[in-house]
Amino acid sequence: MAFTGRAALLAALGSLPVGIWDPGWTGILAVNAPLAVACACDFALAAPVRRLGLTRSGDTSVRLGETADVTLTVTNPSRRLLRARLRDAWPPSSWEPGTEVEASRHRLTVPPGERRRLTTRLRPTRRGDRQADRVTIRSYGPLGLFARQGSHKVPWTVRVLPPFTSRKHLPSKLARLRELDGRTSVLIRGEGTEFDSLREYVPGDDTRSIDWRATARQSTVAVRTWRPERDRHILVVLDTGRTAAGRVGDAPRLDASMDAALLLAALASRAGDRVDLLAYDRRVRAMVQGRTARDVLPSLVNAMATLEPELVELDARGLTATALRTAPRRSLIVLLTSLDTAPVEEGLLPVLSQLTQRHTVLVASVADPYIARMAKARGNTDAVYEAAAAAQAQSERHRTAEQLRRHGVTVVDETPDELAPALADAYLALKTAGRL
């Protein structure tokens, strides 16, 4: 139960004449006794809160940056009219800063025996599961002087999925894939290792593609066309250790790695390849295996939604052993990790040969665009020192990448905005070269 501002205002206004004309207990009782009776009557006429029925419905998942609508149905089983204010509480990250009060508070009036629906619009600012907290209802009497108040637990969970902002690059990458696959008028000659069809020779064709047996059976020279391999296995490995927690811009490196992994998975599944996911730091954080081309992207998005970086060092030996168990046959292993010198030289390089002996390995890393801007600064003494530090960091990063390349690893090192399309291009290049 709670007094309202209206009751306090009436008590304050009543104290003025009492203080002027009749200060003392008699004047106080003359004002407050009727007010107390009115509050008691108001409380008795307010609809009870505990007996209200509350249920939820609506969205159970939403992409980061989009809105989700959760409907709360309030049923009034009592014989009194419900006049209420309601607060639908959710974690602070369920709304953009400054919009919580407006989005979570509602006014409603429910006649006896009826129900009303209220919609709470969420706009989450972080990935993961957002669980509804309690619903607090304040029921007012007809005079608005006194209110009943209570809370209800109405469980509901909204899963906030990765935004997949790189999907804007998917049409152009699919167009390149169709060119490689021979489904457009542009035929990439001499690429791939799977035989596709025969066609008539035109000047400029690779003479090594001439099919002499087919040529002998007809009056024109016939050449073979090829298409990229299908049904290859791709294992995407996400490093969820401490280096993935470093922020580049407004988001952790892990988020940029997830976005790149989703674009690669969407492209590879359209190309007929099988895509699995492994998220690892010192233990398996998420694993997706054996999904069909239709189900792989939703499964990856759902598995990535709750992933958060762990402030521990990556166990490279454990990761390698788990990857080899997950990919027993020859595969493309895409490792999204850091190119920092110490973690690579002390952790990854000693065990890298175990992966490269059996698989094709591609390492992708998120570069910080701020370092590139620092390297170009020359305005004052501080800027020159910062530029020198940035140049040294870039040099160490390039040296680490070269070490990986000497072990036969393809390296992609790009800023968050460019990592996803660059990784897709590297995949298409490997497919074109027949290395998958």
C-alpha cells in the first residue's frame, strides 16, 4: 500500500488554515481525520493486486539493434475496476540508455472480469538472453488518494542474436560464387578440380583443357569446363579467450569475428560445403555440427548469441586437439583469433604443424583501425611518438603474419568493417585454386 501525491497535497493544503486559525491537535484532527477516512475508503475500493492474472506472449528472439515486442496480458478477476500504473522491469541493457522509463511504464484500466494487453517494446544493446524481471502494479482507488501495490514474477526470455551486419556483402559474394560455379555466362576457365561439362573451344582457352576423345567424336574441338569442389568440410573456430575481449571501436573483437564467421557460413553453405562451429578458450564454449545448409545459419546465430569472451589465455594445445577430433577428415579450418605476437608464438606456432599436416588452415584476425590512424599522425611531438609506437605494433603484427604464412597458413588481417568480406574473398580464392 502507498499514499499518492494527491493525498500528500491535500494534507499540505489542509495544514495551512490549521496553522493560521487553529494551531494544535484539534485543527490537525479536523483536517486529517476526514482525509484518513477518505484514504481508507479509497484503499477498500481499489482492485486487489495479488489476485490479478498475468501472462506473456510475443517475440522470443531479436537481432541486436532491432526491436522486440513482448505482450503482457492483465486479467482482473475481482469485482472492482482496476485503475493502475504498471512497471514491466527488464535488465538495463534491454533498452537504449535514457528510454527505460518511457518504455517500461504503462497505465491501464481493466473492468471487472475483463483483460487488457500491454506491449513492452525492447531494443537490446547487448547480445545474450534478456530475462524479464518482476512486474510491479500499483492499483488506485476512485479518489486517487491511496493505492495497493504488489509484484508478480512473469517469466519470459528474449534471446538477442548477433546482428549479422555483413550480410550486405552476401549478394556480391554469391555472384562471384556463381561465376566460379559456371552458372553465369562468365566462365572461369581452368579453375576448380571437379569436371562440369564439355563445350566448344574458343580462342584463348587453355589447351590443357582440350578433351581429345570428345574432339575425335565430333567435328569441333571440345574443351572441359570445371567447377569448384562441393561438399567440403569447413570448421570455423572462434577464439573466446582474453584477446577476444579487447574492444575495437564500440564492440569486442569477438563480435567482429562472429560477423565474419556468419558471412563465411552463409556463403559456404550456398556453395554446397558443410560448415561446423567450435568456440573455445580453455574448454568448449559452443559447438555446432552436422547441420544442413538450411539450418546451419540459424544454428550458428543461436549458438553465438550467448557467447562472451573469457578473461583467460587461449589453450592452443587443447584447441588443436578438439579441432582434430571435430574434423577427422581433410577440412578447411578457419581460426578467428588474435595476431598478437606473444599468444601466437608461445601458443599457436608450436602446435600449428598438427593442423597444417592434415588440413588447410586460414587465420583471420581483427585489426584496430585506430593504430593505422596513429601511424599517419605527425602534428606534434606526442603524435610523432604515437606514430612510432603504432608503426612498431604494425611491424610486429606483419612479422607474426609472415611466420604463419611460412607454415602454409593463409592469413587475413583486416579492420572490423573489412574482415567479413576479406574472409569471404579468401575462401573463394582457396576454392578457385582447388585447395579445399
